[in-house]
Amino acid sequence: MEPERQPQQRARWILAGVLAALFAAMLLYRVLHAGHLEQTALFYVGIPAVIAVTVALTVRPRSTVGMVMASMTVALALAGPLLGEGVVCLVMAAPLFYLVGGIVALLIDERRRRPGDGRLSLLVVPLILAAALEGTAVSMPRAGEAAVTVAATGADVERALAAEPRFGPVESPFLRLGFPRPLRSEGTGLAVGDTRTITFTPRRSLGIGASPEPRSMTLRVSERAPGHVVFAVVADTTVARWMDLRQATFDWTADRLTVTIAYRRTFDPGWYFGPLQRYAVSEAAGYLAGTFTS
């Protein structure tokens, strides 16, 4: 009977290790949330690293990488209902969690195979620590903008901008992952001070018992010149948890329209979220350009 008990005992230890890793991650999340550090790299790099290290210390699977990937999948599946996040947040964070967890697990497996060789750890561990501190001590530049130019031949861009826009379906596969979609707009005119209030699809959290949260954005014309208008964002509940939108600039001629959106990155690490946010903003600029030229 002894050989039959060993697999069962091993399974219990593995389950205990996974639960310990998830508990450690939840505890770290609470600490970071209390310290208002949930948008820093310490969250997105530190939590997967803690999960990987806890799994390695509590169980000895044949492959730490495989166990860490499984634990990370469980953690992400629980993150939405327990932390009240939405689908788009999990989709954005998942690759970073798997990347950091996989790197730490590979280092642990390598040290176990070669106990006396720590050269790889000496190179990679300081990089992970440096990446985890971004947003707490130092940060990459946060200001950014994205511009898109489209053909406007035959379109009355100025008239379309002055009127209430008719928002069409979102064609971008990236924006369709769960980003808010504009539904309607109130307000007209292009004189300085004219405002627009745009209503978006409500935020649907994965939290247990959570109700949809209304989302909207208010813009005010801050600059006006022939073929040029700037809408400053004065209130935003659409993507304010993910980035700080500043303004949208429209420049047009008889045959083309350029839409430039300025924003400020709020999430770290910048090397990961920076390109994602820039791409999302460029897709949004393209959607706006199509709205006012179709």
C-alpha cells in the first residue's frame, strides 16, 4: 500500500504549495493596495515572482516551470471575481504574469540542476528586482501620444466635428477585447468652451455580485483655428483606471484628417504597458478618424 500512498501524498503537498502561493500573492496584493502601489511594477512583477518562489519553496515538482504556470493560471482565474477586475485587465496582465513567473521558475530549475553555478541568477535576478521597483523609486517617461492620418476626400470634417457624432461598430480586434465602446454623445459646436459628454458601455466587473458601472467622458474645446480643433479631457470614467487621457487634436485639410491623442501612462512597468497603451491609443485615434470621415 506504501507505493499507492506516495502519489496521494505528493498531490496533497502540491495542492498545499499552490494554495500557499495564492495566499502569499493575495497578502501582497492587500499590502500594495493599502499603500496605493497597485499600479506599480511591484504589483505586476512582484506578485508573479512571489507565486513562483512560494511554489518552489513549498513543493518539489518535477518541473517548477509547469507548476508555476498552472498556479499562475489559477491565480488569474480567481483575480477577476476576488479583486473585482474586468476581462480586459486580466488579458493585459496575463502575459506579464506568465513571463515573470516563467523566468523565476526557470532560474530555480537551473539552480537545482546545477547547484554550484549561479552565474545566470547573478545576471537575471538584479534585472527582475530593478523591474519590480519601477513606479516606486524611478519610472520611465509617462507622457505619450499617438496620431493617425486618414483620407478625408469628399467628407465635411468640420461639419461632422461640430455635430453630434454617429458612432459605428468597433472594428479593431484589440479594442474589442473589452475596452469601453462609445454609445452616444451630447453637445455640439467647435467654439472654445463648447463641450461634449460621451456615454460609453458600462464597466462590467468580474467581481462577485458586482453591478455594471456607468462610464462617460466630458471634453471641452480648448483651441480653435481653421482646420484645427483641440478637445481637452475634463472628466473621464472610461479608462481612467488604466491611463490618463489628456486631449484629442483634430487637424484637417480638404483631403485628409489627422487625429492625435495625448495621454499619460499610469501603469508600470513602462517597458510592458507603454507599448500596449500606445497601440490602444493609436487604434482609438483610428476609430475616431473613421467616425468623422465616413
